[in-house]
Amino acid sequence: MTTEDLRIVRTRPLLTPAILAEELPLGDAAARIVTRSRAALVDILDGRDPRPFVVVGPCSVHDPAAALVYAEKLRILADEVADSVFLVMRVYFEKPRTIMGWKGLINDPDIDESFRINEGLRRARKLLVDVADMGLPAGTEFLDTTFGQFYADLISWAAIGARTVESQVHRELASGLSMPVGMKNRTDGNVQVAVEAILAARERHLFPSLTHEGAPAILETSGNPDCHLVLRGGSVTGPNHDADSVAAAVDLLTAAGLPARLMIDCSHANSGKDPNRQPELVAALAARIAAGQTAVRALMIESHLVAGRQEPTARPLTFGQSITDACLDFDTTRECLLRFAETLG
């Protein structure tokens, strides 16, 4: 009598991280970009570099061609504001769903529920290689705990999302990642769980995973000292980007013996999911940072080539417009970040 896999209807082979890295290698120049960018972000978080950093880009990449056009524009802007702001491109491949919906480029690259995951991994890594070759650092959210093996070598900043910040396996994952990691407050606005996630990720962990060769293994981590808090507002508590909310978050971090450093996510509940409100938040935060608020070391902005969003089922899809959360258009983003840099001086 069979007692296992009663609800598994099909299995397909998954390529290994080592094979994908051989197909799409990280070159020496790109590796130097990743290494230098990670070091720069740590310096910002630790206060050795006075510039804030901004993670900016599409809510979720669905078209690598459009993402590359965005990256080319952002690369130019990054050079323009480099004296005052360090820019990181938001390159998110996985979309956490509250119930159901499109799960992102890796899981469903053709946006048709064919779920060609091997092809999705290839497209994701190829985009990250191309972005790094441009000299631009990339940030992403780690949702599936095995996918990181396929492209973590190309990531300069990572996030653990609001829906997974309480997950033990994601805290263990963060403890072994090679870059700074932002822990988002929970979707309802609870910040304490994110503080606890930072504490947990700083510790040594052992957990089962896969090697680059695809073999099962027990990984042992040393702990990640470069984790920080991300305030993204909440469905219950509302926005938490204001001075009082930041002060309350700093109190929680200090009470836990953690550095008082955090990022403000200008989208999600902090903007009421209205992308056009993001520039207002950025301007207000710029003024507070310029006035001496040292705890806010970073911002996040959701932005694409074209403003707004479209349905994933639309055909044809508008080039450069989000199919998940609505985004700012690039021209508005550019103006916003130029003003941000000018305010900081």
C-alpha cells in the first residue's frame, strides 16, 4: 500500500546551481562590483559612510528586456548621485502571495502557468549577470530557501519579506547569506518580530539544504552581523515612516542590543500602495536625514519604466509596466532621487 506522495501528480528534474553558474558565470569585473557594493553597504549601515543607500526598481521583474533598459537608465543616475546616495537596483524574481497569483519570473517565466522553473532560473541569473556587468549592484528578496544557491553570488543586498520574517528557515537562511539583509516588519505592522529575526540571523545555525552540485547537505553558518530592520508599514498599524515610528523602532533595536539602523520602504503600507505618494515620503525623509536623523540609513522605492500596473493576463503587455504592485515611472523616479541627493548635499 502506498502512503507517500499521494498528492504529487508530477516530478520534473531541476538543474543544479553549479551547472547554471557554468552556463552563466560571474566574471571577474562583475565579481568586483558585487564585492565592493557589499562592502559599501556595510560601511553605510555601520556609519563609516555617511551616504544613505536606496534600493529602487520594479516590484517584481517579469520581462528581463525591460529590466535591462531600466538598469541602463539607473546606472547613469547612480553615477550622477554617487557623491550623496548609493543606488542598488531592486531585482525581485519571486512574488510572495497572500493567497494565489503569479509567483514571479523564476516560478512562471512565461506568465502562463507553465511553471518552467529551470528556464526561470536561467533568465534570472542571466539578468543579474548583465546588471553586474553594467557595474550596478542588485538587491532581491529570498523567498524560496533553495533558489539562492543559483544566484546569491550576484546579490549585493537581500531582503526577508514581511510574510516570511517569522519563519525559522528564513532566519537560518539569512544567517548564512554573504551580504547585508533587511528584515521587514510583519504585514500587520508588528516590528518586534523583525527585531527578533535580526537577533536570530546573527547566530550560528545548522540546517539541511543543497550544495551547488545539488547534493543534500547540512549547512553550518557563522551568523550574519549585517542584518537591519526595514519599516514598510502595516495593515493594522498603518504607515511607520514618521519620526515617532522610527524612534519607537530604534527603542526596540536598542533594547535588543542591536545597532540603531534601518531602512524605510516608501511603498507598500507606507504609501497606502499609491506609488505617486513615494516622492513625498522620500522628500520628507531627505529633510530628516539632512537634519541629523542617523537611524535611517536606507530607502526603498518601487519604480519601473512606465507608471502604474497592468494585469498579468493582458495581451499584449505594455513594455516596462509592472504586473504586480503599481510603480512610479522612471522619469519621476529620477527627479525624486536627484532632489533627494541635492537635499543631502
